[in-house]
Amino acid sequence: MFVLVACCLLLALSVSDGTLVHDINATVGDSALLQCSANMYPTELRNLRFYWQDDRNVVLYSFKEGRAMAEHANELYLHRITAFPQDMKTGNVSVKLKNLTLEDNGRIFQAFVAVSESGGMRRQRLICESNLHVAVPYKNVSLALNFETMTAVCTTKRGFPEPLVQWMLHFSNNSYNIIDSKDTHNTAMQDPHDSLYSFNSTIHIPEGPYHSVTCLSHNPTIRMTLNTTWILNKGAAMWSLHVWAEGLIVAVLLLA
Ligand SMILES: *[C@@H]1O[C@H](CO)[C@@H](O)[C@H](O)[C@H]1NC(C)=O
Ligand SMILES: *[C@@H]1O[C@H](CO)[C@@H](O)[C@H](O)[C@H]1NC(C)=O
Ligand SMILES: *[C@@H]1O[C@H](CO)[C@@H](O)[C@H](O)[C@H]1NC(C)=O
Ligand SMILES: *[C@@H]1O[C@H](CO)[C@@H](O)[C@H](O)[C@H]1NC(C)=O
Ligand SMILES: *[C@@H]1O[C@H](CO)[C@@H](O)[C@H](O)[C@H]1NC(C)=O
Ligand SMILES: *[C@@H]1O[C@H](CO)[C@@H](O)[C@H](O)[C@H]1NC(C)=O
Ligand SMILES: *[C@@H]1O[C@H](CO)[C@@H](O)[C@H](O)[C@H]1NC(C)=O
């Protein structure tokens, strides 16, 4: 299968109240850097106080009096956070959340920070916000054709979130038609245990001098697209050349 990957895409925008909002898109098992920098350098680390919490007000990490307050961090996050004390001197209070799971998907993380000259009682203020989107890549997309009914079914299994499936019909002169989404019949099934989706898309192949049919499955969170093609004019039993070639490569590797 063919894979186009764009990992860990980051988008930052500033909202009107001065809070920095980041969108973080990442893959399950990876880490996400929750970015935040105060616009002041603390003269000493004990003049810096901050904490990160999620949208349930569950604390990920807390720093006060020059040290991490492990007792303030929730068990859910305690062993999954890396902090960067060397960067805190410049007001950078970013932390890294490791081993992302789908439980983290859709969470909003907020950093509350105070920098004071005297180490006094300045209130910690919300200055950064990160919205986390976690994906599970689909590993495979497969195509099945029924030449009696002239239907094609594209199947992709066990990924997250729901994929966007698109169909193309190619002519032998390299031009193609994209099938209108209203002419596709899609079924999504979500596994209740792990939230992963399996997806079916069915089309009726219209009559025409088409050379091949391609199904593309796009994961919108990590912008990864898988595609598979079936050559039509070589008959029912023939997979497209590149799927066949891939099988050959696997066979060669197995032999080696
Ligand atoms: C399918 O994937 C291959 C490899 O990434 C790419 O070269 C090709 O353009 C893709 N086909 C379509 C129709 O996007
Ligand atoms: C803050 O520190 C983190 C961790 O070292 C680093 O990856 C990030 O680039 C720093 N941010 C800024 C704005 O310097
Ligand atoms: C990551 O999380 C999963 C599921 O909670 C767990 O099974 C696994 O051991 C964790 N891995 C690490 C390196 O912490
Ligand atoms: C991909 O799908 C095809 C067709 O269903 C199947 O033969 C193949 O084993 C699958 N590959 C993986 C890695 O699951
Ligand atoms: C390619 O072939 C199709 C069908 O024969 C035709 O409709 C289309 O105009 C052709 N496109 C080009 C660029 O020649
Ligand atoms: C896809 O279609 C097959 C055959 O029609 C069916 O068995 C399967 O349950 C469908 N899967 C989904 C996710 O709809
Ligand atoms: C991040 O993921 C969300 C949810 O799937 C998506 O809407 C957004 O476009 C993605 N952002 C980037 C930069 O890929």
C-alpha cells in the first residue's frame, strides 16, 4: 500500500485574550509537546509557578518553589510527563505528554503561569492552550469487485478517526473522473472496546471506457492517504500491477 505521511502537524493561533492556542495532531503511542512560553524570564526558578491541567481540571504537572510538585499531579499523567527545567529559566514551561492513547483524543490542555520578581503570591494566569487530536493510522485499504453487479467495495479496517474515502475512475489516457460522494454508499462500524473504526464504501461502476478504479482512504488527523487500484480491462481475477508488484517484493523478501 502507498502511504503519504505528515506527522505531528502543529498549528498555532493567538486568540483575542492573548492565550496561545495550539492544535496538536499526533499518532497513538507518540508524544505531544504541549508548548508554552511566558513572556518573562524568571530571575530564579523559585519565582516561577505553573501548572498544566486538562479539560476535566485534572492536573498533569505542577511546578512551585523551584521544584515539580509530583503530589499535585494526577496518577493519569504522573508517569507520562517530561518537563524541561533547563528551558524554564527562559519562561518556557512546555511539557511533553508521552504514550498518547485515544483517551487523550479531543482533550484540551491549559497552562496557568505566574512569574514574579519576589517569589510572591502573583496569581497564575491562563496563557496557553493545546487541543490534542490523536489518530490511529489505517494500515490497509482493499478493494473487491463484483463484475456481475458492477459494484466495487473498498474496505479499510481499525483506524481512527473515521476515514474520508474517495473514488476515482481512470481512463487509459490518464484523465479521470471523481465519483460524487452522493453516489457512494458508506458504512462505518466502531469497535466499542477500543473505539477503532472499520469502514466500507460501495459504488456502482458506471459504464464507460474506464481503465481502472482507485479507492483512496484519507485519515484527516495525520493527513495520511492510502490508495489501491483495480485494473478493469484485464478481467476479474487480475489485481492491479502495483498491488501485484508489492506482493512480489514481499515474496522476494521472504525468500531472502
Ligand atoms: C497512490 O499512491 C501512490 C504512492 O504514494 C501515488 O504515487 C499515487 O499518486 C496515488 N494515487 C492517487 C490516485 O492518489
Ligand atoms: C521550549 O522547550 C521545549 C523543550 O525543550 C522546546 O522543544 C521548545 O522548542 C521550546 N520553545 C521555545 C519557544 O523555545
Ligand atoms: C502506553 O500505554 C499503553 C496503554 O495504556 C500501555 O499498555 C503501555 O504499556 C504504555 N507504554 C509505555 C511505554 O508506557
Ligand atoms: C491488506 O488487504 C488485503 C486484501 O484484503 C489482504 O490480502 C492483505 O493481507 C492485507 N494486508 C495487511 C497488512 O493487512
Ligand atoms: C480521455 O479519454 C476519455 C474517454 O475516452 C475522454 O472522454 C477524455 O476527453 C480524454 N481526455 C483527454 C485529456 O484526452
Ligand atoms: C463491509 O462489507 C462486508 C460485506 O458486505 C460486511 O461483511 C462488513 O461487515 C462490512 N463492514 C463494515 C465496516 O461495514
Ligand atoms: C488535525 O486533526 C483534526 C481532526 O481530525 C483536523 O480537523 C485538522 O484538519 C488536523 N489539522 C492538521 C493541521 O492536519
